[in-house]
Amino acid sequence: MYLHFADRIRIMVPPHDFLHWRAHPWHGLETGPAPPRVVHAFIEITPFDLIKYEIDKKTGYLKVDRPQRTSSLPPSLYGFIPQTLCGRRAGLLSGGSHEGDGDPLDICVISERPINRQEVLIDCRVVGGLLMIDNEMADDKIIAVLHNDPLWGGAQDLSDLPDVLIDRLKHYFNTYKMLPGAPFRVKIEAQYPAEHAFRVIEAAIQDYNEEFHASKK
């Protein structure tokens, strides 16, 4: 039995939630399945990278920012949470004396198994964060674990992770922008638990909506 031409056309039509084009990782992907606790992380850098990559804000493609300047490698997956902005509200949570850096909110994701691919989307559970000040601007680093990870999946707070993992993250961010003879402007001022990380994410979502959605009304 042969299908009519119209029936064959209907069979080829994709479902309504199918994206016909590649979504912009910052603006076209969802923040996560249950933010601020469970979010998406778009991965820019893996623990094996000697190159610092970051998203090109206009095109959404990954670009080379710079080679790593020190021998320190990122100790975890590193990327950002879609549809967030480290802006005014996020900056106020740093103590009120700093502006946000104007970028998507950064996130570090810890997993048992090595993941060596970039530009992947990961579901992860937020457990805390680091307050980093970069050139007098707030540049928070949210810390999360891979959702349903067989080793770390049960972690609910920063206190559930070994201190050595947090120390490695602090060391990396304290040194990854060092240049011989140049003034050093990066400092980890504090680490914070999951509850504060939730507030930072909520603030970054509000900053994003104000910057990109309010203007469309």
C-alpha cells in the first residue's frame, strides 16, 4: 500500500520541539531542568585543555581566547549556565562594592569519569561556589556535580566534597591569568555553600531577563 504524497510529507515533519538550527548556547538553550538547584552547563574547557576557550557572544561558536599562561590545568569541566548574566544583582551579592563582569555565570562541574569533549550540555546539581573578583568585578564560579554521577551524584553541598578538590579550583583561578611582570588582579575572596549559590544563580537569571528580555516588550 502506497502513501499519498501529503501523508509522506506529514511523516517527514519533525516534532514541534525539534530545533531546525543550532541554538545559540547562551541565548537559545534553557537554564536547566530545575534551576537554581539543577541547571545546564555548556562546557567550554575540559581538564585536559592547555588552551583557554570561551564562547563568542555574537555567533555562539567556541573561540580561542589564549593559551594557558601557567602549567596549571583546569581541575574540572568549566563552562557557563545558559540565560544567565553576571550583572548588577549578582554583583550586589559579592558584598555590594563590585559590578558583575557582564558575562554568563561561570560553572565548574565535577565528575568521576573523565569527559574530554567541549561544547557538550550537562545536567548538574549545584553544591556551592567561589566568589572571585577579577579586575574589581564580580566573576563568581558556581561549583556543581554531574547529575546522577555514580561517585559525586549524592553531593548536596560544598561540604560534601573533599577539601582538596576545592583547593585545586581555588589554585587554578588564582593563577590562570598570571603574567610575568604584570599586576595581579584576580582574587578568590570566599567560598560559599549551596544556598548562597542558589541566590547567585537566581540573581543572574534576573539580570539576564532584564538585559535581554525586558527590551523586547
